[in-house]
Amino acid sequence: MKPNPSLADLPLRPELIGEEPYGAPQLDVPVCLNVNENPFPPNAEIAADMAAAITAGATGLNRYPDREATGLRTALATYLGHGLTIENIWAANGSNEVMTHLLGAFGGPGRTLLSFTPTYSMYPEYARNTHTRYVTAPRHDDYSLDADLIGSAIAEHDAGVVIITTPNNPTGTPTALQVIAEVLAHTDAVVVVDEAYQEFSRHPEQTALTLLPRFGNLIVSRTMSKAFALAGGRVGYFAAAPAIVDACRIVRLPYHLSAQTQIVAETALRHADFLLGQVDQLRRTRDEMLVRLPELGVEVIDSDANFCLFGAFADRHDVWQRLLDRGVLIRETGPAGWLRVSVGTPEETETFYTALAEVLEEIR
Ligand SMILES: *Cc1c(COP(=O)(O)O)cnc(C)c1O
């Protein structure tokens, strides 16, 4: 082959031809409200604790890390409560690796993953990368789900793996526990409840974790990226029956969680009170946003997460660009004409309102 080939010269898998890498734009702007991060950084004490723990761990870096991430999984079980222990917990480099493990174990050629649109844009990529067929069923007009809709879609597509995202991204819509319980009572498909935003919900205690003792095919997925303010640490995890954890052990790459990742995440969990303490503030700002956006003259979808979907615009890209021109980066995602904005600090969120008011004036 000639030197410096282009993608087209390489024997790429046919299903990857023409695909683009995942990319919310990473732009250096004053106000980043585009990927639902927690806007409050770890404080100086936590940062110093992380640095000290990394320094202490550095002398052991000639050795492979603990393959079982014993300390981290134990700490995650303690954080979740509900009588869970290390055997119930799996952890990996972000929810995206957790999902890849689950599809590596339960998806694959001839198997189908089902989700309910509009929803998280990464799911089709996990399916593609694991050779799993990806199908979707539309949510109701108000973006809600009920057991009939979910059950019929499972039957229609013969789905082996089902993802119920609650609160849903990008709409913020929660799905009631009774709905999830009813679905589980009628299927043996693997049901992943993606609770990436559960800590932000108005009723965080109404979690699918409470259903784990009843249903062996239930997986409750969480992340440290959002409420825990640790997106940069890359730690996602789930709680499920121990056999599901064993299945993930088969497909994970050896030593998939680096020693540094385990150390940083365990340190963050020791500071859970502080890190999660900011969640109340974010919830309040979210509730305000649900009032402020309509006051500015746009429609907003009721949200139980740390973001809001608002619109609808004839040209949403134009609105997105005009906000970016004012130093505010949000996300073009979801149904045509709608935009998603993450909840920032009170100051960032005020800057967003001011910019949006100006933009709306301009395009009126
Ligand atoms: C942000 C998000 C996650 C978490 O992703 P990580 O890979 O853990 O950062 C999971 N699910 C949904 C729906 C999300 O929006």
C-alpha cells in the first residue's frame, strides 16, 4: 500500500464506511452547556486528596492494576445502598464502556438492541461496534413510555437487550418505576435502565435499584460523569445480579480500569457528600429554567435531569450559532428544531438567558 493512505484506501469494515467519529464539538468558549457536565469542579481539598492518592499509588505502577477493582466496586456498592455488595457491581471507563461490555456479552451478531427515541445518540454506536442490530421505537408525543409501548416493541423486534433511559436524554423525561416493573414482569430480555441522571431527578429514591431483588434480567446503569462531577475520570458502573457481572468479566479487556482511574474514583467516592452536595443547587437551577425559558417565549419539555430541551426553531442551527457567537455553547440534538442546554452554575445560566433573549430578539 502507498504511504499515508486515506480511510478509503484501507480495508475498513463495510459498516464503518462513511461513519463519523462521535463528536459534540469541544470548543474553548466561556460558557459550556453542551454535554451535561456538572459545572462545579472538585474543590481544592478533593483535588489535593486525589493528587496525594495518585502519588502514593505511583510507586505501584510497575504492577498491573487490580483487575477486579475491588476497592472501587465495594465503594460503589456502599454508595448505592439497597443491600448491594461488590458482587452486584460492575465498573468500567464510563457508561460507554459498560454498555459495550453488556452488548459484548448479550448482544452481537443475530441479536437486537432496542431503545426509545428520541434518546441518547451513543446507543447506535455501541450496537454497531459490537455487531448488534439496533432498532428504535418512538416514544409517545409527550416523550413518555408505558409498559404497552415497550412490551409491544420488544415483541415486534424480538429484542434481546432493551435500554430504558430515565430520566431520558435529551428530553429529561422520567419513566415511572411501575412501568419498568411491569415490563420486567413480562420479558426475559436483558433490560438496562440507564439512570445516568437519576441523582438530579425530583424523586431520586424512586430508582430501579429497588427492583433488583425481584428481576434477574435487570441492569441499573449509572455514571460518575454527571452528578459526581467526574466526567474527566471516566467511570461508569452498573448494579445487577452477580451472574451479569460475571458475563461482563468474560468480555472486558484484561486490566480495563487503570490504577489511576480506580484511585481517582475511590477518592471521589470518599468525598461523595461534597460532590453530590452541588446537585441540589443544580436541581433548583433546572426547576428555575423550566420557568424562565417559557418566560423568554420558547417552549420547554419538562425535565427531571440537569438539562432542558427547548424550541422549536425554524432554523435551530442558526440559533445555536448565534449563542456560540456570544460565547455560549449548547447542543444541537433531539427532535428537529429543538436545542438542549445543560444546567450550569447560576452565573453561567444567567449568561445563557441573556444571550438567548438577544438571539430571540434578533431572529424575531
Ligand atoms: C452522559 C450519559 C451517560 C454517561 O456517559 P459516560 O460514558 O459515563 O460519561 C450515560 N447515559 C446517558 C443517557 C448519558 O446522557
